[in-house]
Amino acid sequence: MADAIALVIILIVLITHAYATFIAAPWTPIKKSDINRLIGLAEIKDSDIVYDLGAGDGRIVLEIAKQFPTTRVVGFEISITLFLVAVARLRLAGVRNARILFKNFYKQNLAEANVVTIFLMPFAMKKLERQFKSQLKPGTRILSYCFPLPESQGETDKPTKNDRAIYKYVVR
Ligand SMILES: C[S@@+](CC[C@H](N)C(=O)[O-])C[C@H]1O[C@@H](n2cnc3c(N)ncnc32)[C@H](O)[C@@H]1O
């Protein structure tokens, strides 16, 4: 019986991880040293609501929540292991203004967000761009780590040639 339970747990872990990789991106975390650059570009205000689509281990969510204690920060993560790690990190840090949801961001309404952060594969961007166009309100900032949105006009931040690009878009 214990073997069967262990097998089911392992399968759930592997399947959710593979599913996330297949529909948008595998887990590759943002470099820790780039998190503050991304946060600076986002120009976060206390009243903002920040969404991290594909929160991974929760590092972006946690850092924003710590730096902006009155800003609401929500991470969406569909890989069960990463979801649990991210939830545990937030709990351990004791932040009260952030949460991680075990949800597929493609199926969410993103209209509440003022800031959206993403680090996803190029193939996911086209689909997400359509979702952004239909759901995000004017003034919402989108920060994309490494990969641009294919059809949107924005700014590129890449301080040196060795740095990874961060693309910033403001919804019109
Ligand atoms: C490249 S990682 C980025 C993690 C984190 N944002 C960071 O920068 O460190 C992409 C994450 O998106 C998650 N993911 C992929 N598709 C998703 C979906 N449709 N809904 C929620 N999470 C998803 C993956 O499991 C993975 O953890």
C-alpha cells in the first residue's frame, strides 16, 4: 500500500512538472542578482497587485512581498513540487501580503493585476500576448525575463552584453 501511494505521488510530481514544461516553460529560475533589476523596472507602487505567472520556487513573489509590504503579490504555479516549495518559502519568511496559487495562468482572469512578471519560453508568449490584450487594463506593466512578447512594442533593459535582457511593456 505504501509503495502504491509513493508511486502515485511520484507520478503526480512528474506529470505536473512535465505538463508545465510542455505548455509554457520548465523550471529555470531567474538569476538572484536580476530580481532587483526586474523589480526596479516594474516601478511597483504600494497599491499595486503583482502577478508572477509561473512562480517557480517563489523567489520573485517573495522578494517583491518583502520589499513592498502593502502590495498584494500573487504567484501562479502548476508544478506541484514547486508550488509546495514556494508556499513553504512564503510561510517561513512570514510574509502576509503574498500567496501562491496552484493554478494554470492561462485559465485565470488577469484583469486585477497592475504588474505582471513572466519568464516563459517563446512558444508560450504568443498565446499569453493574446490573453494580455484581452484582459489587462491600460497602465499595467509587463516584465518579461529573457524573451520578448512577439508583437508588442516595449523597452529592453540589458545593462551589459553579459546580462540577460528584461523586456518591459506598458499596456495602452
Ligand atoms: C522559467 S520558470 C520561472 C520561475 C520564476 N518565475 C522565476 O523567474 O524564477 C517557469 C515556471 O512556470 C511554471 N509554469 C509553466 N506553465 C504554467 C502554467 N500554465 N501555469 C502556472 N505555472 C506554469 C513552471 O512550472 C515553471 O516553474
